[in-house]
Amino acid sequence: MDFLTLENRKKIANRLFYLALLIELVLMIAEKSELYFDFESYVFRVTFVLTLLSVFVNDHSKKEWVVIVLTWIFTFICYRITGRNELLRFATFMMAAKSINLGKTMKASFWVSLVGFASIALLSVTGILGSIAVTTDYGRGDANELRYVFGFGHPNTLWGCVFALMLLWLWIYGSKARLWMFAILLAIVIGMYKITASRTAFLIGIITIVMALIIRYLPLLSSKKIIYIFTGLVTPAFCVAFSIWGACISYVSRYEFKHPYYKQIEFIDELLNNRIHNLYRANERHAGSIETWKLFSDKISEEYFDMGWVRLFYWYGIIPTAIICLLVIVFIYICYKRRDAWSIVLLLALSIYTVIEATFISVYIGRNIMLPIFGVYLCSISERMTKNNVFEG
């Protein structure tokens, strides 16, 4: 039957994936606003079924099916232990991305997100939905500090959305960008600092632009192994190590004055607006501190805190997070083989940002801009995928 040809199956699988991605992006945009929506779990079920069907419809070798089934078994076990289904949903989403056109997918994510975020800001400015600014204590001892949010509820949320758009733009257009375009990016980062007063986010934005400039104007570096080792492996490893250290010494910050390195810890914690301190002191269970970590998390570990890598260990467990870190290493190797320095720029920027913010460690697939790239690249390990051109457009 013509309907069951390999080409038609791939088309159907990809359309199912694109529909799921669109729904997830719209849901993410709605969640970023001050719009109340209480049916997210039902939407997650719909998108999960769509990606599940996409995986079944698409073509896979016997070895690929073994990997797929083992992944489903492991992530389902994680779901039963922790009560969190994100690993199962995210893994299925990435497997459904096997044969998509990655260039067009990233462009679609960028433009849908841009229109959505601009709509949130416009609704705020016109007084229809959301506040333009919020006055509160942002952790610096000033209860009357005013920062602009433009409908996003919190200045860090506003910055996180702008940062995601910046990273998507760099991945799509960075290799052909002109110097004046980078100047505009710099102006945006400076402007966001002025209205959100986020010093750490400002620093990360500057680092990201510098990395992008180096890759853009020194393209020969894309073929150098040291770039992938240093920026792609060492830095994420340092970010994870720093987060583990923060969870280990979180009890020290602010209270253990007799600790020999108390002043140094306090200094670092102040730079992070008490994020290390809050891992231990923010609630009675000391959620996030190292003693609350388990090989696999549990159903009562649901507390929220800012340090993203710590949240990953706390929410899902040491074993699942260790596997995620191994997959990141595999991803870096694939980037090196493809000489894809732009994906490394995104990975590096997100690794640093996730140390202090958990924006991309979330139940929302639409928040994690790296998932389509991860899906295509990890699936490309198979010989069939490496022969397909998924980067047109």
C-alpha cells in the first residue's frame, strides 16, 4: 500500500511531532504569562500520545527498537518511583524527533516563541493582562525595590525568555550574522540588565555573546578538538561539580560561623543571592541539600528552588541525572564529529545559566530549546540517521 511507504510514514511521524511541539510551545508561552490555566496535565497527556504515535509510525531498526524499549522501561520505572513523568515524556519527545528537519524546527520554535513573548509584553503594556513592574524584596534587603516584568510575573522570568530567544537566534542565524547584529544583541543584554537588575544573568549574556563572536569570526576553531573539550565538556562538568559542592555546604552559609571557609562561602552565596543558603534553610526538609539526594528521588520531593543542576538531582535522583550527564558527553562528541560549535555555544550557555536558575529544568517541554537538537543528534548515532540530511532549510 502506498500509504505505508517509508516516506509517508516519516511524513506522518514528523507531522505528529510538529503538532506536539506547537502545543507544548503554546502551553509554555501561556505559563510564562499571568494567564491562569489549570489543565496542563491533560495537555501533557495529549502531546505524549502524539510523540508516542510518532515513534511507532516512524521507521526503526531492530537495534533502535531495543534502545527505545529500554529507554521507556527505565524512564517508566523513574516515573513510578518519583511520581514525575517528565523523563518519560522528554525521552519520547526526543525519539520522535528522529527524522525532523532540524533547521526548520528551530526556526519555528524561535518565531512562535518570539510572537508569544511579544504578545505577553504587549498585553501588559496595554493594561489587558499582567503587570509592567513589580515592587518587592528581590533578596537584597530592599522591600521596595522596583523591577520591570512586562507581564512575565518576575524579572528573572522575563530575562529567561529573552535569553532563550537569543540562544535560538544564535543557533539559527549566528554563523551568518554581521557585527552590527551582535551589537544589537549586546544592547538587548544591557537593556535587560537595566530593567531586571540581574547581575548574574547580565554576565552570562555577555559571556554568551563573546563565545558567539569567537565562533563566528574564528571559524577554524570549530574543527579544533580543544574547543569541544574545554567549552563543551570541562565547563558543564564544572557547573555540575559546583552545584554538588553548593548542596554539600549549603548548611554552612550564613549560620556556621566557625567553619574555616565561612567567609569565602558567604561571599559566593551573596553573589548568588543566597541560592546556596536557601537549599538548606528555605524549608523544614532542607530540600536540595546533599542529605536529601537519593539514587532515585521520591514522590514527596517536590520543592522548588533556583539552582537548576541541584533541582535535577533532587527531583529525579542521582542515577537518572548521572545518565543525563553521560548523554551530554555523547552529545558533545557528536557535535565534535559534525564540527557543530553553535550547539556547543548553546550547551555551554545553558549549563552556566542552570547553575543559578532552573528555568530550563521544568515539566514544560517548550522551555528546553535543546531537546530537538538532542533528539536528532542522539538518534543520529544509528547509521540510517547519519545518511539522512536533516539540516536543510
